[in-house]
Amino acid sequence: MNKSWMVVLAASLALAIPGQAAAAWTQIGPVGSPINFANNRPGRAPSLISIAGVPHVAWHELRTTPTVNNEIHVARLNAAGDDWEHLGAGASPINRDPAAEATDASLTEIAGVPYVSWSERDASNVFQIRVSRFNGTTWEAVGGAINHDAARNAYTPSLAATNGDPMNPDVNPAQLSVAWSEDGATGSQIRVSRLNAGGTAWDEVAGGNGVNNSPTAVAISPSLIVQGNTGSVAWAESDGTNFEIRVSSGGLSGAVDPDDPATGWVEVGGGASPINHSNSSDGLKPSLALIAGTLHVAWVESDGVNQEVRVSGFRFAGWEEIVGGDSPINRSSTRTASEVSLADLGGLPFVSFTENDGTTDQMRVSRLVPTRDDWAEVVGGASPVNHRPSRPASGPGLISIGGIPWVVWSEPDTTNNEVRLSRLQPDFLDASELTNDTEALLVQRLKTFGVPYPIRFEYGPGAGFGSETPVVTTSTDDGVQTVFQKITGLTPGTGYSWRTFGSDGVRATGVADPPRSFTTTGQNGPGPTGPTGQTGQTGQTGQTGQTGQTGETGQPGQTGETGQTGQTGQMGVAGLQGPLGPQGVAGPQGPAGVIGKVTCKLIKRTKIKCQVTAAKSAGRASVSLHRAGVTRARGRGRLDKGRSGVVLRARHRLVRGRYEFVVAIGKRVVARGPVTLR
């Protein structure tokens, strides 16, 4: 953006017109019963994934006729983004036995095909782990029996997959794996199986005793993720005194050798109490995720009075709790959190959880701030997510679609539990525009609650749109931010409409309404006539004619005849027209700029030191670095005549490169220009 546009941007912000703010967490679909198969039957324990940017949800839902049992259902958001489509026909589209009890659905996908796992009671009244996939019309069974022992109950499956490399499947094949908890002769074991290459059977990959730290202990609540040919699973295991959170990783090749790191399953960190905040408190409901390529686990842990949400990441030396302390994440340190779900957004951990407010359980989402020294609630307030603040939320799930957080949960209405889904949308504040004959600068102020949110502008002639700008991503600043885009190639003297919207790459995720409009200025005509040139020089005077000859003297007595008068000389030739007059004298040179040379150096990831050479003293000033229309770092210092140093700090890590350096005194920008951060 050139300097003239930057100069007018500040004026545009000052003149911005208030817009209509949108809700932060916004429910998707019909309000009454958005997702359930039947609006009078309770749906619980939802599982949320994204397939090609489209959210898919699985859950179990109770029916009372012709039998009383829970059925597994899966639905996806329709193309319009305003309703849900159920995958499979009828009231029992997935259960192997429509009359059998089925619970604990878990979703994943391979090459755009949804797969679902669940636990279902068989004819012998034993819960079996099942997996099916959607073939576009119906659900079909995948791989046959899964339980380690078909006579033992198996619960809470966690399904995970990788798409592999379709161009080189022999080296990097797609992997479908499932973890579950299964009763043993003593205790219960966490087990892991993968679908074989032919897709006909399941091969257990974690050995006869599963992944337990102790094969005779009670182990529950597995959470599985897959990376290529390696799987990792988190679970809670009793040590006889309390439940410890544990994580194990191993190969998915099917050929198990405990001494071979490529295939054997080894506990990550290990020890008596590798992850819990306290080795004498119960850690429960783990959720495992890769955050910026590193294993992280979230869980809830009792402090003796209530349960606290906690998150740890694995480092070279072992597991390190992120922030830690007595109550790092809960909204209230005296209230109990029940369930958690962990996800990666922009390389930082985000966690959704339910927390009791003294009356009921509220759905909440928190994020690790970029400085990694605190947790901040996304949106916050008494009841930021629940459909009704007085109704208890349960079963939280959190994913990122195009960098935007989506949450799923179950919440009762007046008759039954409804599965609900919301996404974070910006609060659009005020907007403005600046135009000339063929260009416009579109400006929007908004709040994205610390989420680096992708924003676009759409515009078009008349009342329509039709054109979009590239994405501008906001910073992780929790306050009000300003984004802007310059559009070109407009038609002079033409009316245009425009508006701002969030974008996850598939759909608009929040739109600033009502749209704004502007009219470009008319095309300029010919310039004014230049000044009249100077009058040409007067031509030279013609030469004087010759004097006539004197007449002869007459004879005496007679007067001689008077000689004839000489002919008048010819008129001189007219002079040529003079040249155009000279251009007017240039006005006096403007005063020298306040700031001369600026150099900036990155001292630490979020600390910058700049050397500023000033032509005159500017006194106490604010300085800032900008890139892509977003403020990246700020600082204050005294700028005296000559060379001064000033330190700037950023909320998040900066990279070296080209930035814009801005100096302001009070609210007045006195200098700005490009600078290279080295």
C-alpha cells in the first residue's frame, strides 16, 4: 500500500461508522432441535470431526419403540450451512442390531469417507467394539470382530486414521486404528488394533496385556491419535490409590516386538506419576492431541475439593504442565470441571470443557496465550456457549476448521438432550471506506477474542457482490483490531456494495451486516489551459529609402525642376512569435521530516530494539511495527534530536523481514515508513 493510502487510513478510522456486532459463539442449524434424529429423544456423547471442511457429528440417541435402546447416528452440515443431513436411512442406520444397546460413538475419516466406531451389546449381553463406514448410501461393517476376548465387555472406543500417501501406498498406506478399554480377568486393559491391509480383519498391535502400565490395573477412557505408522494413546489408570494419566506410543504395523521401537509400545515419560499435577489425586477423562507437532494431553484432576482442567506437553525431559499452579484454566478455582477436549489452533493449545457454575454445567473454551504463561477464556462471561444458561452441558468436543474453533456438546431442553454445535464468529464493530475514481480502501474494526481469524472482504457493483479479496488473518491480540484491504480496477462514477466476513476456506463464518456502499469519483477531464506565452519581440524597422537625385541647374533665369521625391523604403519583416512563457516558480520546500534513518533488530522472539535518527526532538512518543495491516509490536520511548534507542515488545513471536515503522505523539502519527527487521 502506498504512502498516500496510509496517510488517509488514520482519518478513515477516526470517521468509522458503527456497525452491528455479531454473536461470538454462534449455533449452527435450526435452534430448536438442530441435529438429533428425533426432536423428542435424548442424544448424548457427541464426537466431532471435519471432512473437507464440513463438520460431521456422531452420537448415540435413545429410542423407545419398538425397543428401548440407544442407536448410533451420524449427521453432517448441509451445503447451505443452515441445517443438518443424517447419513443413512431410518431410526437405526448404523447399529448391527437395531434392538441392541449402542453407545460411545467415535468418528474419523479416510479420503473423505466417514468411519464410526462404537460399543454395542451382542446377543450374549457382552459389549463389542464395532466399526462401520458410509458408502454414500448406507453404513457397512468394517473388518469383523475387534474385542481381544469376545466374552469380555469393551467400552469407550477411540477411532483414528491417517490418509497416508495415495501415490505411494506401499510405503505410506492409509491407517485405520481403534483403541478401547476392555475388562480383563483382573482390572481392565487399554488395547489398540489396526485394520489389516486387505480391510478384512483387525490386528491387535499392543500385545496381549495391552498398553497398561500394570496389566492387572483398571485402565479407562482411551484417547487415540495416529501419525503415519505410529499411534499414541492416553488413558487413566488406577495405581491402587488414585488414577494416573498415562500416554503410550508404538508401531501400527501389526508385527509386535516389544524390544523394537518401530513396533513395540512404550510409555511416553513413564514412572509412577508421569503427568498428574499431584501423585495422590485422581486424573480423569484425558484428551490427546498434537500441538505444533508435539504430544499434549488435557485432563481433569481433583484437588481434594473440586476438579481442575490441566494440560501438559511432552518435552525432552518428560511431561511439563503448561502454566500449572492450583487452578490454571478453570473459570473459578472453587468450581468443578467435568470433561475436556483438546485441539491445535494456530500452533497453540485450545481446550473446551464443562464447568459447574454453582447451579449447572457451563460449556467453556480457553486458549494458551502466545507468551505461554497464562490461559485466557475465549469470549468468557457467565454462559458463553450454552443454548440455555440454566441447562447443563456435557460431552464437549473441539476441533479447528480452517483455523476457526468449532465446539459440540449435549444439552437438555424441556424434554430431552439435544446435540448442539457452535463456531466462534467475530464481533464486527465499525467500518469505513476511502475512494477515488478507480480504487477503494475498505476498513473494518473487529474483535476475534485472541483467535488468529481469517477475514475477507467481498464487493461488487450495485447491490450485489461477486468479488472477494485475499484473506487477512488477525493477530492473537484479545482486544479490538483493525483489518483493511485496497481494491483496484473499479469503474469511475459507479456505486459499489461491500461487507466483511470470516472465512474458514469453505463458507462464510460470520458476516458484517448490513452491507456498506460507496460511489467512486468521476473520471477527471482535460487539465486547465496553461499560461499565455510572452509577447514576441518587435520586428526590426525597415531601411530608409534613398534620397532622389538633385535636378540640373536651369539656365539662368529659369528655375530648375524640383527632383522627384525618393520612394519610401519597404516595411521591415515582422519578428517571429516569442516562445511560451516559463513555468511558474516552485513553492518553498516543506519542512524536513521528524524521523530520518530507522534500524530494528530482533533481540528475542518477542523483543525488538530500534535505533531512530531524528532531525529534531519528538519528545515522548509511541512507536509500533505493522505488517499486512496488523499491529505486530509496540513500544514507547523518548526520541531526541540525533540518535535514540527504543525497545518494542510483541504479543507473539516475530519473524525477520519487512515491516512498517510508525511514530505517534499522542493520537497524531508524525512519521511512518518501511523498515527491515534483522
